[in-house]
Amino acid sequence: NGLPSPENPYVFNGDFVDRGKKGLEVFLLLLCTFLVFPGGVFLNRGNHEDTVMNVRYGFVREVHQKYKHNAERLLKLIDEVYRWLPLGTIVNNRVLVVHGGISDSTDLDLIRSLDRSKYISLLRPPITESSAPGAEIIDKVEWKQVFDILWSDPQHNEGCRPNSLRGAGTYFGPDVTNKFLQRYKLQYLVRSHECKPDGHEIMHGGKVITIFSASNYYEIGSNKGAYLKLDPQLDTHFVMYTAAASKTRKLTFRQRVGLVESSALRELAARLREHRMELERQFVSRDPQGAGVLTITKWCEALEAATNLGLPWRMLRDKLAPLDHPTAASTTAVAEVSYRKTLHLLDTDSFVSILHGLFLFS
């Protein structure tokens, strides 16, 4: 693709660390390219350019292992860099590139004007030094603006709601995307933040593009990586790839299956919660008596109608809902599924853990 330059710019869309054993090397290499090719490299902040996240997900430990005597000093310098990273990049005044996404209250003018350097960690909200009335409220508004940009995910359903799976940011629907793009005269939105099987995904009628560049994210073969090339007319060209396998210690078959299975469970949990309202509507429409149970066939039909995921729902049934076997008092001799228990499971904070436990012990 050629070296970076103002005529051939590269945008790296966050989460440079907490993604493997070479996080520090990757981050330093990106900073070097930023210095060597002025105007040719743009580094957006992701939700992992955050000191608290780095403690939780391993980057702090990596730095301590590699620079035992100077780790704290180095980490302070890295935190300083995080604070000043841009929250987004606009390409040719037509394409917005941010790490997470948007919400129904995202205000680009406010984001441009806020002091992003005070956000050392989004998980520790900044406290204003001003004692003026309303100053604390302004800080909270700004804080949410930054959170939404770095932590949000698109959803297929209309509307905007809290991102309960991540605990931060929002799920934003196609109506939110359309209104936002029209307001700022933008063509489409490019974001990252989510692993995708082919390294990319197009949603909201082509107006939201997810790019995930790390192949083999969960395990070898779990996903492709991809990057996006924009031509002068801003038409999109996706390049997919799989990185060569490293010569590190091979995992056992059980470990590999466990990693891939865990990633699948996380993705399934996110997708089902994303379609929670539509799923309930599909269940209820097939239960005119309001009994709270459906035949297995109707239960599977409802799941597919709500999600369009094309999954073998019948095989997943025992993981998502218990079977109500007919009794002497039953009006039917066919075993039925309690869809209310499926919905209750989706509303449980520990849904992924419960689902994973069911897979492990079934």
C-alpha cells in the first residue's frame, strides 16, 4: 500500500495494547511511524488506551516484565500519550472513524472542544476544579460523550440503549446512525471494537462499517483480520488476511476448543441481547394463549425470525431454555420450551458465565 504520507494516510483505530505479548512493541512502532511520517499516520484512541483497562487486561504486567526497573516511569509516559490521542478522525469531511461508535446524544462540536487530556481513564471520571454551579454536570455530559465514542456498538434494532454487555457506551440502531450522518453531512461511519469472523462487517444499510485487524484473535482459525482501503471517491475496498501461525507452544485440542467456544458464547450473548425486544415479540406472537411455552419448532422459528443468525437453534435449545415435558395434566403430548425462561436468562448479568457453564458440564 506504500509508505504513509499526507497523500497516502493511514488511520489506526485504537486498542494498540492488551492484545498479545507484543503490545509494547506495537505501540512504540506506531508512535515511531507517527513521528517519521508527519501528516501520514493518525492514531485514534480506543477503550484500551486506558490505564485501568491496562491493569485488568495485562499491558501493565507486560511492561513490568520487560522493563522491571523503569516500568512505572514508562507507564506514566504512556498514560500521557493516551490522554492526548484523538477521539476520532474525519476523512475528507465525509467519513467519521472512531473506535466504538455513537449514541443519540453524540455531539461532534462538543467533542472537538472538550479537553480530552483530562481523561486519563474513563473508568475514573475527571472532577472539575471549578466550583461554578453546573460545572459538575458539564463534566458528566462530556464524560458520556467520550464513553459513547469509545465503547458503543451498533445494533440491528432501532433506537439507542445502554450497552449492558460492556457496562459502558450504547447500542445504537440504524435510525440513530441516519440522523447522526445527516446532521453532520457524513457519508458513513467506520469503527472497530468488535471481533468479526471475516475481519469486517457492514451494518445499517452500508452506513456503519466495523473493521477488526487482528486475525486469530481467540485462537488460530477463529477469525480473519481485515483493513479498509478508501479510494479518492471514498468507495470501500476490504482486504482480508490471516497472519502466519507463530512458533509458540501449541495448545491442546481441548484448550483450542475452549477458546473458540468461549468466543462463540460471547458473540451469541451479544447478539441475543441485541435482539431482546424483537425476540420477545416473536415469542409472544406465537403464543396466543399466553402460556409462556412454545413447541420446539415454534421456539426455533422465533429465534431465527428475531436474529437471522442461521444457527442450529434446536441443538442449542438445552443451553438456552429448559424443556417442559408433558404431564398427566398437560393438554398436549408434545414437549414444550419455556420461552420466558429464555428471556429471563438474557436479562441475567451473568448470562455468559451461565451459558459457558452449561456447555462445560453438558
